[in-house]
Amino acid sequence: MAGFSYRWLHTPLNATAGTIVELRRGEAFSSFVSRLQADGIIDSPRILTWTARLLGRAHRAQAGEYAIDKTTTPAGLLQQVVEGRVVGYRVQIIEGWTVMQAVSALARSEVLRIELVGVDEASLLAALGLPDGRAEGLFFPDTYRFVRGDSDAGVLRRAYGKMREELQQAWQSRASGLPYQSAYEALVVASLIEKETGREEDRIPISQVFASRLRLGMYLQTDPTVIYGLGERYDGNLRLHHLKEDTPYNTYVHKGLPPTPIALPGVNSIAAAVHPGSGNYLYFVARGDGGSQFSVSLEDHLAAVRKYQLR
């Protein structure tokens, strides 16, 4: 009998590649094994149940999903369950997204447990049990791993903690003489940089333009802030009258920084915000190839606008 049990424990299960089985939270290991028998994966459930008990492993079985295939043996499955080698999933929060785009992306997951139903940007922090305030910009864009049973709220709490960590490190190593007084203001600048360019080589000169304008008391005049202020009214076309519309985010109307970030900035934009570099650029315009043309004087800037924007 012992020889038969040993051979059975080390004979592959009746499963195909990609099969996933779940030990439910609070479920006894014996019940889990019985379900595997009902699904035709195991034909001698008592051997696996008694083996787990004799080895003192039945009570150490961890809930979760487990991947098995045609090479997985009962002994191998038992080891997986005891070690908690559960199936992992990934979700990506993209640089430059608004926080509500991130919330919507998580809500589309077929695996995450969705808790954040009906929240908006103003109520999100409270829903997450985080300090009161506006949520925009406070979540670090990255790829996050999770397992079935994790929640969208849990992923966002991790992203919030990650942003606090990254921002604090960047602020502690910031350049001297920055024209903003707090890490939060640096985060606002980083969000402007993130929305202005996807080119790495342009982040620092754009940051330098913003820093120089703030020091001189000039309007920032950055289109992404206007677009953010328009919200759902923005239809993809930024018009002249939009630049004159008095929203809190219109940097053509209001000097200084907008009241909050306008997007989720990535680590490179945060680094550029706290290290704008030296230079005397005051203007930039999109060239149409993904890059920007930088100018020191208004005359040169207007010439660049005629060349790249009014063709």
C-alpha cells in the first residue's frame, strides 16, 4: 500500500496545461481535494488528504489560485499549496493618466475585487481611508502584481504609498533654488512635464522653462492645464476661447501653478521637476514630430510657432 501511495503521489495529475484550481478562503484542504476529484483531476483523494495530515501540512494550506499542468503531481500540488505559490496577475497604471483613468482601468479587471464604485476624484481619498484632499497625481504609475481576491482599493493604496516614497526621495535630493516650496508643488510641476512630452530629452528643458517662468512671475501658459480644467467638455480641439476661460487650472489666466497635479507623473518627470538644470529658455513649442523647439526670446518663439504650428 505504501508503495502504491508513493507512486500515486509522484504520478502527474489528470490536467492540461493552463489549468487553474482554487483553494477557497476558509475551505478545508480535504474539501479542496474532493472538488479536484469531482473535476476529474484526482482519482484517489484520500491518499492526498491523509498524506497532508500525516505530514502536518493540511492546516498549512494557503488559500488562492494554483496553476497545474500535465507534469504536476499530487505531491507537487501539495507543496505549491503549502508554500502559497499562487497564480499572480498584473495591472498597469500608465504615466500621464488621470487618477480616474486609473480607477476605471482597475474596474475593468475580471480578477480584482471592485470596491470603488461611484467614487470620483474628490471623494477617492476618503474612500481609500487616506488623508483628506484631492487625489489627482498622488498615485505612482507602475505595474502592480496582485492575486485573486485583492481589491482595486488595495492596488491604489500601494500606488499611493509608492508615490509618497518616490516623491520624498526626489524632494530630499532636489536642486537648490527651486521656485516651489514643497514636494507637492514639485509633484504639480512633474505632472505638467508628463503631459507636455513623452520624450526623455525634453523633460529637463521643459522643467527649466517652467522654473524660469515661475521665478520671473510669468504665466506658465501650458495647454494641458487648460484641457484638464475643461474636463469632459474637452472634445479634442483646444480653441482660442478656451485659453481665455477662467478655470482654476487655466495657466493662461492665472499665474503660478495650478491647484493640483493634472495627471499621474512618472519617476522621470518627477526627477526633472526637482532638477530643472541650467539654461535660459522661456518658451517651447511642439515641432509635430513628438519633440519640442525651445527658445530664449519671444521673437524666436514666434518664429518657431510660425514654422511648426502655422504651416
